[in-house]
Amino acid sequence: MKSRIIKIVTSLAIGIGIAAAPASSYAATPKTMKVHYIDVGQGDSIYIKAPNGEDIVIDGGNKGKGNAVVSYLKKQKVDDIEVLISTHPDADHIGGLDEVINAFKIENVYAPKVSNNTQAYKDFLNAVKKKKLTIKTAQAGVKLPVKDVNAQIVGPTKTYANSDLNDWSAVVHMAYKKNTFLFTGDAEIKAESDMIKAKKTLRADVLKVGHHGAQTSTSKNLLDVVKPKYAVISVGKNSYGHPTSQVVSLLKNSKASILRTDQSGTIIITGDGSSYSAKKSR
């Protein structure tokens, strides 16, 4: 009797296993797009995990933040980077990119065609040269090699004076099914206006607020076009008054949910193609 019970139980277990196998073996894992707004203090650094696995990095924070960015990327199991974008050569965006380039295999590097004489910019160029990479020009109309995502650079739409580094910012729009993201670097109102006039794709549910919330960026005209549901401000302790009360007020009036790295730490927004979820590190 005892051996018969064991046989019945074993048969049931095998039968259940076989019945359950198709569901577990063949159920497709839903693809998502994860955007990490890394807390690098007063600066920008964004890591994107695309639905098909491509790794994208936009900016690397200030000089001295490169190691923290590299450490964060390694915790996310990044082994190589398909797309690396330097939005513009200001130190609080480009400063840590040399360490990122030195730490990973990089497939494509994009930067606007404007230079700077700072050490941070020189270190970026030296890292690119050391890896024998070629910098591709970041300008409106450039498509980024990301599968199943419409990823394109929508700004700058024209050339600006060398003194207007912020307006040279590479502005990136990404759409994964119904999920839409806009990354604006430090683009100021002049560049925003030029993108609107050029009828670039700017509508996005998730907006990376320009220039850490400075009043010289994020105009009402831009917000009327973008219509963001979420507004992420990458900012740290600073003497500039970022984010300014004017910009915060404009964002509130636009009904956007405001997320700030100085208050919430690293922010991760995940899109499944139709909806979003937001996660804060603190």
C-alpha cells in the first residue's frame, strides 16, 4: 500500500509538471524600457536599458562622478554600451564620460559639433581616441541604432555661437510603442523654440527637464508641445537656485508629476509599451 501511494504521488507530480511546463516554458517575458536618471548631484547622467537589451548612456555627470556612474552601470549588469551620447561639453555632463568610455566596450559615440577648452572635454576626447572610436555628429535628424524603439536626435536643429554651449545640446526623443521620452540636456529657450519651429517630434510622457530646472530652459511653449505626465529634474546642491520656482510652477501648471534626484535619489521609470511605473532610491 505504501509503495502504491508513493507511485500515485509521483505520477501526479510528473503529470502536474508536464501540464505546467508549456505555461512556464513558452510564456514570453514582457519587454520593458527602463530609464535610470542617476543621482550624480548637480549634473546629468542617464542610463537606458532598451527592450531588446541595448545599453544607452546619456552624459556622465561632473568630473569625479565617473567612478560612481561606472559602478552603477556594472550593478545593472552592463557589459558594453551600444550608444553613448555627450549632450554638450559642459563639465557637469561630460565630466565622467572618460571613465565610462575607459571601463566599457563602446559601439557608438555621439556628440554635437562644438568644442570646449576645459580639461573635462579634453579627457573625453582622449578617451575616445584611446579606444579608436569615431565621434558621430549629434544633430537633428540622426537616427540611433536601437531595435524596436524609434530613437532619434531632434536637436540641435541649427548651429549656434560657440558661447551658447547649452543650445548645442543633443536633444533625444525615444518612443517604445506608446511610451515616449524626451531628454533635453541643457537646451535653452532659443533651442527649444527652434525645435518647435522645425516641427520636430517633441511630444513625450516623460520629460528630462532642461538645465536642471534653470529658468532659461523649459518654456511654457515647450511644455504645451511636450505635454509631459512626468517631469524629472536631475539636480543637486547648487548655488544657482536650481530648480527655479518659475520652472517648478510651470511644471505644476502643466499637471506633470515632478520627480527630483536631489529629493528621491536615482529615479527609474519603466515603460511596458503602454503604462509606466516610477521607482525612487530614497
